[in-house]
Amino acid sequence: MTKKLSCTSIKVMGRSHVLAEMRLSVLEQGEEVAWKVSTDMYNRNSDWSEADSLVQQICQLVFADEAG
């Protein structure tokens, strides 16, 4: 049995929030036997340092200081 976590979609909600839909799959002999879909919401003050690498990059772009 192995587990695979993947980001299935990212939605940018203006400059205030990023929603990331994640899918956790359980595989047996290469076939998916169970899964769970969850949605994580991030804002400027969230700890997104351990998020999926693509989510981190999107958060960096969205929450970048406009003056910087």
C-alpha cells in the first residue's frame, strides 16, 4: 500500500485567499483503492511553507507586497 498526495486545482480568490484542492490516494499494486479530497485555504498570514510546491509558488505571487 502506498499513498500519493496531489494538487488537483488551485483557485485564486483576489489578493486575499488561495484555495488548493488536494487529493490523497491510497494505491495497492498501482491501482487506486481509496481517496480523499480536501480543500485548504491560505491567506497572507497562513503558514503555507509545507504546502505543495505549486501552491507555495502561487501564494508567493498572490501575497507579494505590491510596493516591493
